[in-house]
Amino acid sequence: MKVGVPKEIKTHEYRVGLTPGAVREYVAAGHGVVVETNAGAGIGASDDNYRKAGAVVLNSAREVFASSEMIVKVKEPQPSEWTQLRENQILFTYLHLAPDPEQAKGLLKSGCTAIAYETVTDAQGGLPLLAPMSEVAGRLSIEAAGAALRRSAGGRGLLIGGVPGVQPARVVVIGGGVVGTHAARMAAGLGAEVTILDRSISRLRELDELFEGRVRTRYSTLDALEGEVFASDVVIGAVLVPGASAPKLVTRSMLGSMRKGSVIVDVAIDQGGCFETSRPTTHAEPTYEVDGVIHYCVANMPGAVPLTSSQALNNATLPFGLALANKGFSAVLENPHLRAGLNVYRGRLTYKAVAESLGLPFSPIEQAAA
């Protein structure tokens, strides 16, 4: 199969769909790889690095899209990209379609087969292609919160870990999944006072054992959520409903009772965000203020550390990408975990949560591929 890797064009996105090491694996498996020039610049990988790995370097994204049977990316295709997709072409990348009707319409119109990293599953019921970026984003969320808490950034002027004799920041993490766990680990490591809210008792037990009492856990009720958010200096939104839009857990009216200069970091912004006042921002302008509360809602947080992120992502995506390259669409039909990643197939939405979020018809893969 001919596999194409265009350069990412989302604002301040420096990751790359395939590293030179991953390209070498595809080539060793008998596949051809074409890479847009400078696609790997953000991770320090030159065009020569890709040539040595066996890729052909092309001068434009248009050439990559036109000559490839499968496109491997990192972020969701932008308008100039989805118009270049075509029928019988496979797109393998993050999509986050639920809050993005325009992209969904673009992919449906293209007739392509779109497989979303964020809904591919594993034998344990996890999301193995989302997990590595969730780990990165969870850890980065505390760094972002620390910067936003500075007085020069509009925050309270508070050091997350405090110093001896001074109260540290109170950090509340909404959601005890991968993002929440890594955010809590970073915050607790810095010395913050950390609470995790979740609605799974079994997960709260696991977190209690994992952190050995260094982090508080609370079952997430409306009372608990309000009490913790109102008393916090930092709130990390780490809620995930696979494929669907994130629930709006913190309302606009709640902001009035929060501390002035406190910080919200909405890691769920790719799925629409879990705060009512969230809207996507970029690394160029990462924050804004609503009712005295600083909002950090960067939709591609791991793009800030592309070397770490690209390597971690490629480690996870490589087996699935090779399966697609080896077998084409048959891999989706044979592998239930890849099948869970199928969001769009030849003009139809094949992921129920996405269809419901967008208010569009849902077509089970058995029906769509019939």
C-alpha cells in the first residue's frame, strides 16, 4: 500500500504522523511511504532522515494526498485537507468529530474511510491510541495551570506547590481516567493539595491505592462538584465519553462563586469541553478570562512537546497502521478494535455516539459495508 504523511497545518502543531523510525517499519513490511517535505521539522527529523528510512519526499501536501491510498496524520484534517480526500482512501488520525459538524460533513462528502485514533479500542476495553496523548496532556495541564496562575498572566499569583509555611494551591481534577491520573500525579508531585472527582467507586478505590493517601478522592455529586470547584485554585477538566461530546459539568453561573484569578484547564476541549464557558484556543493565544476565571483550552496540548508526543503516539499507532496497510479495509472488518475506530465509511457515519452528538443518521458498519 502507498502510505502518505502530510505536514500538520493546525496552528502550532509540530507533531508528525509517522516518525522516520515508523516509516522504516512500513517500508520493511513492503509498503511505500511518501512524506511531505519538512513534515518532520517539528521533531528535528529532516527530509534526509525520511529518505534514509525509505520514504519518498514530495514537495506538497497535494502530491501526498493525490498519490496515497492511506493518509496517516496526527490532528483532524483541516478544510484544505478534507477536500483532498477521496473515495476508497483511508484516513487514520485523530478526528474528534462530535463537536465538529463541518469536518464531519467534509469527510462524509469525500467518500473516504476515516478511522479515529480516539475510538480504537483494546482487549481490556481501553483506548490505546488516545492514552499516550492523554498522558502527555494530563501532565502538561499542570504546567499550563502553573503558568496561568502567575499574576502576570491574570492569575492569583500563586505557586502550585507553595513553599514551607505557605499554603499550596488546591487542585481539583474532574475525571479519574488517564488524563486525570497524570494531572493528579504531576500536581501532587509539585506539592499541591489535590482532589479527584469521579463517578466510579471502583476507580476511586484504585486511585486511593495508587496515590497512597497523597490525593483525596470524592464521589462526584452536584454538591461535591460545587464545593470543590468553589474552593479550588485550579480545576482540570478531564472527562471523557468516548466519541461523544463532553458533558458540561461546570456552568457559567458557577464561575461567579469561584476564586478570582483561579484557573480552568479544559483537557476535554477536543470533544467540546466540559465547562460551559470553554472555547478552543491555540498555543499562540492559550488563555482568556470569563468572570475573573482564567480559561486554558488549547485543543492540541501535546503539540507543544512534539518529540515526546510523536514518539509516544507512533509507538501506539504502529501495529494498527501496519494492519491497515497490510490488509486495507479488510483489517477493519476482521479486527474488532479497529472496527471501533471506524467513524466514517463512504459517506456514512458509523460511530453511534458521533452520529447522536451531531444529530445525523447512524449506519452500523454491517449496513454501511453491505
